Amino acid sequence: MGNRSASQSVQGAADRATDSDAFEYIARAGFAASGVLHLLIGYIILQLALTGGGGNADQSGALATLGSQTGGKVMLWAAAAGLVALGLWRVAEAVVGSRPGERSGSDDDNPAWRSVQSLGVAVTNFAIALSAARFAMGSGESSGQQNAGMSAQLMQSGWGKAVLIVVGLAVVAVGGYHVYKGVTQKFLDDLRVSGGTAIVATGVTGFVAKGLVLAGAGLLVIIATLQADPAKASGLDAAIKTLGQAPFGKFLLIAAALGIAAFGGYSFIRSRFGRM
């Protein structure tokens, strides 16, 4: 009885914390911030394809590019605030579920999976928000270098290699889910509108492209672990640059740039029409 009361109290607190138009607007700004970062990543990948340079093709590269603009620090802090709010919203969603008026049919089919998914997205949002804050304070680092350093330490032990392989498989699974969500158009369940040619095309292209890049990054982590090569286990940037070394790599990079940019476009659509 006490546990049920405590659970209801937590749910009530989470519901009240997010039952605010102002909080919802800030959380929606988090989707817009994600959209900006993905557009910047797409731009960096395009530069890599056309000129062979352009920085790190990942979130850290996008944050560094954003911070280098006029008013960059302000934009980074705004992005961090929006992403924190979006992360908190996802935590609340995991605890209390979607608002009754915002539920799609798939939400109620498997609420446990929905909660796990919400918590996973929340952790991602908090991590990117922390990176944005660090870049705003001038202490940001390349996520590729951080990942490679951590991977090198883990590769020194058997359990560390096992952890890396599990992480790689998890990233491949997340990538596969993105592809599935794009191909089946499940992303429309997250919107309050029925779709339309432009929205469907943007969503399908964006989710499939991001899913393939994530799956590639996960496979590289597994290969790097088996070959004891930490440089390959540095995340999206390594996956993108490996893609560029493949036959017809320039064309593959251009396709990846357009796909990641499309995911950014979908993020803006979700900022405006997403279920909250």
C-alpha cells in the first residue's frame, strides 16, 4: 500500500512538473535544437565529401561549429536548456506516460517498451545538453577522442572488451530500430498530424539514413574491439569517415549528408507537431 502511494506521489509530481505551457515550449525547443545539430552534421559531412575537410562529423563537431558563430555561446546555452527540458519531459513520460490526449495507438500496446525508450532518449538528451554547456564554457572536447580513449582503456581487459561488444550490439540495434521506424513510417505515431508527402518523405529519409549510420558505428565498435584498434571505436565520426573511404565514397557521403539533414528537418517538424 505504501509503495503504491509513493508511486502515485512520484507520478503526480512528474505530471505537475510538466503540466505547463512554458515548459512544453522549452521542451519543443529541444527538438528544434536537435534539428539544428543534425543540419550542421549534414553540412560537415557534405564538406567532407566535397573538400575532404570540415571537422568532426558528429554532435561535438556540430556543437563546435555552432559555438564558432556570432552569438554562438548564447545559442549553445539555449540548445542546452531546450535539451534538458526535453530530457526531463521524457523522464516524466516514462513515469506517467503520455498525456491522454496525446497518445497514439502504439503507445498503449507496450507501455513498458515506451518507458524504456523514453528513458533512453532522455539520457541522450542530457548527454548532448552537457556537451553543449561544456562548449559554451570553452571546455568542449571531441566526442571521437573521448570515445577512443575510453575504448582503449576498456580493451585492456576481457570484461572491458565484452562491454564494448555489448555497446556495439546495442548501437546496431538502435540503428536497426531507426531504419524500421523509417521504413514502416512509425514516426508518424509521434506526430499530431496525419502526415503528407513532404513529412513522410523527410521522415523516411531521415530515419533510414540515421539508422544506417548508427548501425555502421556500432559495427565499427565491434570490429575495433576484435582488432584491438580504439581509433575505429570513436562513434559517428569514424563511421562517416570509413564510409568515405569505400568505393564511390564521395557519393555515399553526399547521400549520408542529405539523409542526416533530413532527420534534422524531421526534428523541426516534431518540434511543431510532435505529441508531448
